[in-house]
Amino acid sequence: MKSKLAINGGEKAVNLDRQHYVWPPITERTREAVLRQLEESISIYDRSGIIERLEDKFAHYHGKKHALLTNSGTSALHSMYVGANLKEGDEVICPAYTFYASVTPLFFTGAIPVLADSKDNGNINPEDIERKITGNTKGIAITHMWGMPCDMDAITEIARQYNLMLFEDASHAHGAVYRGRKVGTFGDVSAFSLQAQKTLTGGEGGVLLTDNDEIFYRALLLGHYNKRCKNEIPEDNKLRQYAITGMGLKLRIHPMAAAIADEQFDNLETILENRRKIAKSMMKELRGLPGIEIPNIPNDIEPSWYAFIMQYKPEELGRLSIEKFYEALKAEGCVELDRPGSTCPLNYHQLFQNPVLLFPGYKDKVSYKRGDFPKAEKFHEHSLKLPVWHELKDRDIIESYVNAFKKVIEKYHELL
């Protein structure tokens, strides 16, 4: 019999004298890459040096014609929508459950985000996408949430059938695979984040991917004026006349961030392989425990395991609230356990309830409220998130966390 719960004065299940989770992995090779770049250049105006090398590496990895680095994932998303030449009144069907930056750049184009509810796994529901299509619909935006690929067979078929553009936010999903194909390669254009917590990181940064020349040229004009636009937009293209000024923004990635991401890229497949092994071990140990539901992974899908999302089932633990369950696990020493906050259904945010003070043109166009998306809201409100470790030597930490879950579940009646 385990000791009483730590929240009630018992001994912690997780009692380790080191950090439980360290990310990103900054190695001596990373430091050397930064120093080399410091000596080479700290400002790059065109597609040369580390910018060219990393863009080529990213494009080759995904089998795409164009890769464009930006200073953030949000800028890559902004470039994606501007590249698609969206206009005021165009509608884009978007996930109700996603990080808000997947959708907020649409406000700067005049296009209207039309939110669609989730499937049970939190990703956008293709059936609700189809229900939301109107004569003004120009595209579908999806996010592979927490590194779990969306239902791409159904989504790509809807986009084909209705002649809609497909926008992929793969910020959580570097290297994730759906039926043998990497995510970020299904859409007309996709965007990735290189922010510090992402599986591939430069500290900050983003990447746009596309095979479409016109999308690429417009994305260049949004944030890469003058040299890149003059060098890369053909002289006979009508957009070339704007090359010097572009649209007036500068969204270039810093060369230091590009150098970090370039070095990190070399270890991406090893990290993904280890995360997949560890995630399978976590699922095996946690499967069948009352009170939690682990991710359901089809055989033909390989998540990136950006995070390990569980669904809390209060009905299996005497209706114990998720707040008390979470507090008990934190007390046991599970400091890396999280309940996602700002990543929530978009209808929870004031910007999607009443954007008028910031975007006056959206009066009567966007006015969502709590309760509009029951599946997304239930998924969010019952979510518990763990990291997925990337080094096999961390198995003792994982074992301690698993034991903490088992302990709290076994003694949940102490919390009622």
C-alpha cells in the first residue's frame, strides 16, 4: 500500500534532485554553430548563407519547392494568409480549438474566421468543416494540435470537392506523418514555428512552405522587401514592381536563430524516434487506468509528440473535479504536468467574442461565445498535458510520473 497522498502530508511520488524536463537540447555543437554564425554575419539581406542553407534543408525534407524563413511562427502564418491573397469578406474555416495565432493573422487581411468544432481528439472535425462552407468560403485552415495529424484524407477531399485552398499550421508537428506523408505537405501552403518549445527550434522563428509561386512571391513582399524580392520575383511578374518596398514590413529571421535551427535539424529524426519510443511506453503504462484516457493513435499515423495530452474522466473517479486531481498530482511532484490555459477554444477569447475595439471592420462579423463549440470546450476543459521526453535515459523520471498517477488514482477517495 502506497503512503497517503502528498497533498495530505504523505511522501511525494516524484522526488528527484534534477530538472524533470529540459528543452531545447543546447549542446556544444549548438554553441559552435552560433559562434560560427557570429563571425560570418549577423544580418542577411538576401537568400544567402545560413538562410539559404536552412531554407533548402527544410524544403528538401518536405519535398517542397519553396521554403521561406520568418522571425516567428505567427509571421509565417501571417505570410501564409497574405500569400493566398485573401480579401475582405472572404471566409476561412478554422479550428475552434487551436492556439490563437493560427487564426489571428486573418484579421489583418479582412477575411472572416469561421470556426468549426473538434473531433474527440481535439483536431478539427471534417464534418463540421463541410457544414460551414458557404459561397464566400475561400479556404480551410487546420492545426495539427499537439503534434497529432488531422484527418487529412477527409479534409483534402473536402478542399478538392469545393475547390478551396488548404492552409496547414504544422507548428506543433515537425516530422509528424500521416499515412506515409509528412504533415505540412498536404496544403497549398503551410506554416511552422521555430519557437523555443517546438520540436525544431531556433529560439524564435518560423517557416512557410509552398509549391505555389504566387503565394511565395506575395509572402516575400509582405516581409522580405528589396533584395530578396528583386532577386526572386521574376521581372515579367506583375508583382515585381513592388520589389523595393514590398508591403513595408520586415519579418526576416535573425541569422543566429537560423544557425541554431540548422544545427538542431541534424538531430530531428533522432529526437522524433526517441519521443515515439517513450510515448509508446507512457501509453502502455497509463492505458486502462480509471480517470484518464490516453491518446488513441491509429497505426498509420506517427505524431511528433510535441505533447502528451490526456483526457480526464471524472465519472470514473467519483466525480472528483479535475482541479483537485491536478492539484494532487502537482503535490506529488509532477511539476511538468500542465492544464493548457491560453491554448483553448477560440470562442473563450475576447478577440473572437468582440473584436471591434481592435478591428472595427469586424462589427457583426465575428461574435462567438462560450458554449458555441461543445466538443472543443469539453476537450479543453478535460485536458492534462505532459511533455514527451526525448532521451531514453529519462525513463526514471517517466516511471516516477506514472507512479504518481497510479497513486493519486488509487487513493482518489481521500480527495472527495
